[in-house]
Amino acid sequence: MAKRFLIYFTTDIHGSEVCFRKFLNAGKFYGAQVLLLGGDVTGKMIVPIVRGSDGRMKCNWLGQSYEPRGDEEVKRLVTTIRACGHYPYVIEAQEYALLDTREKMDAKFVSILRASLAEWAQLAEDRLKGSGIRCLIAPGNDDLSLVDEVLSQCPVIENPEGRVTELDGIHELIATGYSNPTPWNTERELAEEALEEQMECLFSKLRDPSHAIASLHAPPYDSGLDMAPALKDLKVQTSGGQPLLVAVGSKAVRHVIEKHQPQVGLHGHIHESRAIAKVGRTICINPGSEYTEGILNGALIGFEKEKLVTWQLVAG
Amino acid sequence: MAEQVSGYVRKSTGLVRSGSFQDLFIFGLSSVSPFPMGLAVSLFWAFAVFPHTNIIMAIVWGVVISFGGWISFGLLSAIMPRVGGDYLYVSRIVHPALGFVSNFGAFFSSCMAAGYWTAWYTQIGLGPAFSIFGALTGHPGLVTLGSTIVQPIWVILIGLVMIVLMAWVQSAGIKKTLLVQNICFYVGMVGFAVAIVVMLATSRDTFVHSFNAFAQTYTHDPDSYNLMLKTAGDAGLTFASKTGFFKLDTLGSIYIAGGIISYTFWTAYLAGEMKSAQSVKRQVGLMAGSGIVTGVLLILCTLLFMKVVGNDFFTAVNYLNTAAPDKWLLPVKPWYNFFAAMIANNPIVSAIIAFSFFFFIFPGTFINVAMAVRALFAWSFDGLAPLKLSEVNEKTHSPIIAIVIISVLTLGATIWTALSATFFTVWGVAILFAYLPILFVGIAAIVLPFRRKEFYDASLLGKSSAGKVWLIIGGVWAILEVALILFLGFRFSSQLGWTSWWMILLAVVALFVFGYGYYYIAKAIRKRQGRDLSLVFKQIPPE
């Protein structure tokens, strides 16, 4: 029997420390030769743990107040917050009071994020160096440009964004973390026409699109991988108490998949839409995301030579 | 200072204001169990088989026992907000084979229920509506029509039409399905509200007068009200007004009341943005709140009807209708919609009350069909069923294959219920299977902090010193809830339709054998295809 080439794909971990650590272990755990993190790597919130002049620590997080006492409790709180993908930082009250504008908070966010990514890069190197497991991390629409910069400094992490990556001599990977426009106007969004143009450029570089793997962060429009609640003014729309689910995927992604028919499409972006669907002959997969619960949703994609022999959703 | 300390959120995807509590509450009331249906059919069935029941106490206890499922499902849905339901909770926390057993039981129950509800389009909806309207407006042809279409052949044919209609609506997409569901629910509620207004404006004397005037045509007795009481007495019924309530009858009625109220835990099957990921109180409150309100509404409506029609009379007519139907001489069943339409004595108002009841059946049927489709999807994604089952049609963007399969199963169940009494023997099994997820989720809640410690620790519930306590309370309560249902089902088997207790036991054993067997066979097949199903829910160690 031909040796199986196995890829482990996950996406949208949004800064979860637990999920990143699981990601690094997934290669050994599942026997995968390639780890692929398909976008939205970084978190959304920084959480101050403020030390007052009396030495007491206070923190408000997700509607609850915490007053950790001692290093152990602080450490536990930090671990819990990090597990959910948020970034805690200990700060003196006077210093915290100076963070009084959005620009200063943004700058603080960036510095915390940079430090956290650097820690992740080091962790990846410690775990994967010499393992023979390739680690590909692509930024997504929610990721700042510094993600590319910091992770590229790690010798064991490859960034497949915007280029063709050779995998096993038969299969190539193309990746883009850009998405179609969202209500949140995030870092890497393009209008559908521009997104399609960008992806066409990538597909044109492929040796053999029919055996390619396309890691396109936004799922194909109306594929079942892109169902999300309809929003109005960022409020979930309901009907009779039930959320109105609508297709929010990218038409550009759908067009390029229908046109080029890669062997596999790997997607994320819509956390609730854990699903597998076929667009033409292309198997498209969105493993969904439960990063806030510390669950790493992923997919195992296995090839024997050219043939796609297995695709399976997992939740680790 | 704590008030001024807060997190800073950068611009990023997915930060939404989740659906309001009110929205979710309405879902719990409307989609899961249109309680007017429960009022008309199940509650009054209680009077027929447990004539000395203190129905108010039974409803209260029905609410109390249901807390087990509400707490367990509520806590787990707060811990795992992006997924929903017994299959995933039990598979992840306890074992995937047991998760499949639980979910297959629920699937079986949903398919049977969908068939049963489909039969109700004629048996409880159109048939009685025509009979009521025809009898009240002096159109015997309509009365005949009403009694004709509840014959098995029409139950099946009209059921088939409704199944095709439902499949068509579903294939048009979720938006249209919800629209139709909501329209049906609100039309039904308009009729129900009109019925309530009519009853509120009616005194006992007026009711007696109206009933006598109407029933004389059929009983040839000017005092049909008291005739019903006498006839029921002669048929063996003793009245609670003379004997007092019997504890055993009240106990047996808890089974029926719980069956109407407990299913608000199905709101857990909604995932994603509708849940506030960190809000335990919200999730539990939603389920319990919908259930408590359902219970309160049931109590209020029951008290209203008792006040208007009289407890003894109500017991008598339901007893006659069930135990001695040849002595119930009226062409319509003694449900609230009949009495309200009769009192209204106005063709338009009577028509609204009579025909609006039909519209409750769509939401009740749909939720069972949707649960069954959801199960097929989950199994398909996890490799326990062919991927084809979750395929979405490229033109209609609907899961046509799953809809067709469930429609065929629904039709089969409809034919079975129309043609054979054996359906009701198996129906007892189906009801039990519907409760089993509560049992397994209760077990999952108890063991979660120990079997999936990292899971539990990652949740906000894990931060609370009382988190484990609440999980254990919910889990134990859920187990007791199901144990009580089992006890009641066996203890009152003849009244509740558990006609073969040994069959019930055999069915549970068969479910476990089938469920585990299916899981491991599927696992073996997938392994030969290169897919290891034991990896689906296996936790990756982070360290």
C-alpha cells in the first residue's frame, strides 16, 4: 500500500494558547506530515490585570470581576484568559490610567500581540525542530500584518500566504487569508472582484490545479460551509426566536473553485459552519472553531499518491 | 477601580450582539412545544385516564422534575456554545458510541413523533374543525366531512400532502421555513387567544346553557350537562369533588405534564451566535424560563376551563370520550377549542377558534423533522453515515437527500399510526427514547469536570467554586427525572399506553445493542477506508 500523506488543517484559533499548543502537537498525535493553520491566528481582546497602589490586583473580564491574590492566582487567571484567546497583561494603576485614548490602546495591543506571537514562535521551534513535521501558518482577515513579520522569523514556520507551496511532489498548496467584505471592516478584506483577481493569480501559478489544495480563508458562497446569523447593526436577526441563518461566504471563492476545481478546498472564517461539502468535484471543508472552549477543531486530509483517500473532521 | 478596569477589544470579526433573551424565549415557547396542543390533547387525556388527578399539582411537579434536563442541557450549552445537543455532549464527554445511542434513540423518537403529528393534521386538526364548525352552524355535511377525513385512508392521503408540502417548504431554505412556521404558530395563537377571551367572558351558567342547547340535538335531553355527569357515573367514574384527589392519579399525570413541559431543553440544539458563550445563567434561564412559563400558562388555562365548565363535567366528558366513546354522543371531541367555539355562538369566531388549531401542527411536526435531519447531518460529518446524507443541493441549497429520507420515514410512521394499534405500543418506546438524552446528558454533566477536566477548566463555570456542584445537581436531577418517568410509565402502563412493559425493556436493550453495534461496525468500515473514527472526539494534549 502506498504511504499516506496526511495533512492536519485547523483554523480560527484567535489567540487561544491551548489551541495553539494542541496545534503544535497535532502532527504527532494524528500522524500528519503537514500542519496547516488556515488563518485568524491572533486574538481580539487585551485584558488588564491592574495592580492598585495598595498592591491589590483587580480585573474585569467577560462581565465578571476578579481579585487574584498572590502569584499563583494571578498565574491561574492569566492561563484561563489566554486559553480563551484573550491577552492578559499586568499593569500598574498609574500606567493603566495613561491608556486613555484608542490610539494608545491600539499601540498597547500591538506590543502585547507581538510579544505573544514571539512566544508562540519560540514554542513552535522548541516542539517541531527536527520532528520532520512541516508547520504552515497563514494569517487570516483578522490578523494584523505583524503576524507575517513575527512568524516569519521562526525557522520551523512557513507562511503560505500569496504563493504556491510544494507539499509532496504531487500536491501544491495555495493560500490566502483575505476574505470578502465583513461588517467589521477587518485587516484583510477585499471586494469580491479584487479577491477573485488575487486568487486567479495564485491559481495561474499552479502546476496542476486538479491536484492542488486551496486554503482560502473565506468559504465558498452558499456552500453550507458559510451559514451565519443575519446581522443588522451587528445584532443577530431572529424569526420566531430562531436565528436567521444566511450564506455569508465569498462568491469569488466559489467562482475560482468552480472554475479550477482543486482537489481540496480548506476554509474557515465562519466558526459555526462546521461542514463538508462538494463544489463540483472539489471537497470543501470548514472544520469550524470552538477556540473559546479550548477545543481545536480540525480536519485530516489524506492522500495516497494523487488520490484523495480520506477526509475527516476531528475535534481535539 | 474595578469598575474602571475593562478589556479592550480591537476591530475584528464576529463580535455581535447576540439574540435577545426574548427571542430565544419565544423559540422555546413556540417551536418546541406549542402548549395549546398540549393543553387540548395531552392534559385532557390526563383527566380521562386519571380522573382523580390534581392536575395543577401534576403540572407543578412536571415543572419541578424537568429542571434536571434544563440545568444539565443549559450548563453544557453554556460550556460548549458552538455546538448543541446530546450527540455532541455525550460523545465528547462520555463516549462516542453512547452519544450515538442517545442520538439514535432521539432520532427514532422524532421520526415516530413526526408521523404521529402528521396524522394529527386530520385527526386533531381538520377533522374536529369541520365537525365543530358544522355542528355549531347546523351544517351536517361538514360534520360528516369531519368524521370522514379522520378515517385512515384520508389520514394517510392528507398526511402525504402535508409531508410533501413540508418537504417543499424546507427545500426552499431556512428563511422560508421559519416564516411558514412563525405564521402557523401565530395564527394558532390568535385562535387560542380568542378562545381564552371567550372563556374569560363566560360564566358557568352560560356554559351550561350553551352546552345544553347544542347537545340536545344529539342526546335528545334538555339537560345534557347533567346527563354527561350521570352517564360517566354509570360507566364507573367517581368524581374528585366527592372522593377528593387521589395521590396515585396525580402521580400518573406528572408523566403527561412533564411530557408537555420538559422539551424546552431543545433550545440547546441551536448553536452559534444565539448563545452568549459565557452566560450560564442565560442558557439555563432560557430553558427553565420557557418551561416555567409553559407550566404557568397551562395552570392558568386549566383553572379557567375548570371554572367555566366545571371540574367534574370536564372529567366526565374526557372519561366518556376515552373509556366509553359509544356513550359520548357528540360528533366532536371535548377539547377546549370545541367548548370555546360552542360558547362563542358566532360563525366567524367559531371558525377562527376551530380552524386555527390546525395551524399548530406544522411547528410541532417541523421541530421533530428538523431534529431528525440534524441527527443525519451530525452522523454524516463524523463518518457514521455517508457524506451524501449531508449533501446540500447546488440549485436549492437545501439538504434534499436528508429531507427526502425523513419525509419517507414520516410517511411510514403516519401510515402505521393510521392503520395499526401496534403503533401505540411502540409509541411508548418512542417516548422513553425521547427522554434518554436527558439521562445521558445528565451523566455527561456529572462526569465532565473529571473526564474532561481541561474542558471544564476552560469554561467560566469552571471558574466558579460552585461549578462542579451545579453540574452534579443538574446531572443527578436529570437522572432522577428519567428514573421517575420510567417508574411512572411502568407503574401506570395501562393508562399511559406502555402496554407491554417487557417490550419497553427489550427496546432499550435493543437500542444499546444496535447503537453500539452500529458505531463499531461503522468504525471498522471507516478504518478500512483510512479513517479512524476514534480520533473524531479524542482530545489532543496541549503539553
